[in-house]
Amino acid sequence: MESVIKNVNHLKRLLTKDELNKINAAAALFASHAQVFFKIEEVDKRKITVSVRQHQTSDNQYFTSEQLTKRCSDLFKKFFPYYFIEVKAFSDNHLMAD
């Protein structure tokens, strides 16, 4: 299964194969339902930096940057409860409300 999380290889040493499949499946739901995509930017001893981007949606329904940040943080915290999850949120919607 190809990952919808860019740079997922940074997580391979931290998760089992089953956990990788589960986080990929969750990310795939975000991608298919809301055009939300994740990219692992950096992993260090106790922090994972993830960028999250929402591309243009067919129904023009967009998350705010706060909503994107929370959803990303919630997803990764399930798998990395002892890590600080730093989130960088972006949207293709230039009128995104904060």
C-alpha cells in the first residue's frame, strides 16, 4: 500500500507495520473526504513536525487553520502520545478564515 503521507519513511522506525497501515488508512480518509494531505517534515527525539494542506474541494468546504491543526494533531497523537506534534497548516483556499 502506497502511503498518502509524504515522507512516511521517517516514521518507519517508530511504528510497527500494522500501525503504519492504520495511520495511512486514517490519512487516506482525510484525503478522499476532505482533500487533506500530510507531510512529515522532521522527526527528532520528542517532536514530530507535520505539515498539513487542504487542497481545493469540489464543494468549496474548507477547514480553518485551527481545524486543520487540531485534526492533524489528533491523528498523530493517537500513534505518538509521548511526542510533541508541531503542525504547520496550509490551505489552497486563499480566503481561509482563522
